[in-house]
Amino acid sequence: EDQVTQSPEALRLQEGESSSLNCSYTVSGLRGLFWYRQDPGKGPEFLFTLYSAGEEKEKERLKATLTKKESFLHITAPKPEDSATYLCAVQAYSGGGADGLTFGKGTHLIIQP
Amino acid sequence: DTEVTQTPKHLVMGMTNKKSLKCEQHMGHRAMYWYKQKAKKPPELMFVYSYEKLSINESVPSRFSPECPNSSLLNLHLHALQPEDSALYLCASSQDLVGRAFFGQGTRLTVV
């Protein structure tokens, strides 16, 4: 069974204080690892897809990295508008069937001015 | 157009009602999904439609039934729901079975 564990569950930072969110995963065969941002009452907003160990993606203040067992979402000099729940999800190879995403429980990030 | 549109945004229904949730995308995507999200929990996959084939999460009760009238539309028919079915129902689509999924804004369902 595919498993995704995110830590910490919640994180409170001061504006400008950089940090990292962790996503550990166990899958039979990784098709892709995805990072999403979700604001309260809204659908998840896509951030990054990573496919193989060593891959890195960057967008504004966010950078995602991938190893064979985990992924990190690094947030550099965050602003209050970065406050949201960050979700990690994996898609695994199946036996020919159609698979969706398996999500972790998310990290609730609060950036204080 | 990079949007997934869900209607209605909010729905309140009684346990004896029949209702439907609608989802539409015009990105030419061949895979569409329904997820259920309870408060402070991650989304959980319910159904996948891809290339006219339906895949079901076996834990989903039969009071939920999906329908895919065409490649741009995905409906979720609801019948005899229970209060514990109250949740945010999210529709998503992707180009194929691998890659980025685009999510709609969800339908907030309350069962009374």
C-alpha cells in the first residue's frame, strides 16, 4: 500500500524566516511526486511535479527536491501570502489500472508578518 | 482554458434526496477524477475515468455513482447519503494517467 507522510503537521514562521517541509513516501514504483498548495475551502493548486531522484524544481520562493525516499519543499524568505496547507502526493505504477494521487495529510504553514 | 469547473459550489441535501454534482474541463484531458475531502484531512480518491474506463476505489459506497457523458464532463450522482458524507468533493483532470492534475474549486456538500 502506498504511504505518504508529511512533517511537520503545522509550522509557524516569521516573515523572511526560511524553512523546509518534508514528505516521506513508500510506493511500489513511483510514477511521480507532486506538491500542491491548498487554501481553506478551495481546491489544491499545483506547484511541482518530480519524477526521479535528484530532480529539483524551483518557482519564486519555493524549491522542491526529490530523493528515493523523500521530498523536501524549501521556502526561502516566505511572505504572509505563502500561508496555506502544502500537500504532497504520489502516483504509483499499478497493474494496468488507472491510479489517482495518494496524498499526505499536509503541512499547515502560517507566516506571521 | 486551464480550468476545471464544478457546479454547484454548495449543496445541502436531505438523506432521501437524489442530487448530482457536475464537473467540466475543456483542456482535452483524457483522465478525470473524483476526490472526497473531509475537514482537515487530505483528499481521498473515489473514482477515475480514463479512456472510457472507470476505476473505483473499493471503499466508496454504492450511494455514490459516477457518470461520464463525454470526455469533457464528469458527473457524480448522489442517492440516500448519510450525514458522514458531508465533505468537499473535488473534481480533477489530467492529460493522461501520469502527470499534473488540475483541480476544480470543489462542491461543499452538507447532508442533513
